[in-house]
Amino acid sequence: MAAKTPTAAFSVRVHVRLVDRPGTLGRLTVAIGEAGGNITALDGFKIKSLHMEDEINIYCSSEEHQQEVRRAIEAVDGVEILAWEDRTFDLHEGGKISTAVKKEVHTLNDLAMVYTPGVARVCTAISEDVNL
């Protein structure tokens, strides 16, 4: 069952490149918000020639919602997605069976990705595609 509101369990990290032109960042953040995404981290863009680059963390409410947010970002003129990762799946990369801590859990949001409901998403995906 999908969450009704954006949550850490369905968060994505998006590395974007923006044309260094006034208003581009504003259009990007508005597009994410209008698609229902909740921006939770935006550290500061690095200017590289005629472009700016940064990573943005966005909470979504489901995998389908993640794709809606992605389409909204792709529709913004002057914005290019360089990398897209599901933060929960990234956190579970390589498995979790171990006697040592692989990732520290500091907040309830971290716990939502590491344990329930985040781990359930990863288990379901593995059951559907054993090559993950």
C-alpha cells in the first residue's frame, strides 16, 4: 500500500545540471512541488561554466509518484538529470545480513528507509527480480 504523503521510505536523490540562468532553479523547485514532491535537502549549487550542478533529496509517496516527479523535472527547460537514485534501495545495496553496522541510523527518517517500510520495498523488488 502506497503512502498518502511523501515519506523518507520513497525518497530519491537527484543529481541535476541547470543552465545558469535566472529563474531556472525556481522553475525546478516549483515543478517538484506541483508534482507533490517534498524537497528535503538542497545543499547549494556549484557553478561550472554555464551550468550549475547539485543533488536534491526529494520525498515521494510511492514508486509511481517518484516517476511523476521525475517527469516533472524532465519537463523543466534548462534542467538535465545526471543521476537518479532511490535512496532506500541505495541504502540496501549489497544486502543487510551482517554482524556489523553498515549504515548508521540517526533519525526516524533513516529508520523508515532501513527498516519498515523501506526494507519491505527492497524485499518485494528482489522477489520480483532475483538479479537485484
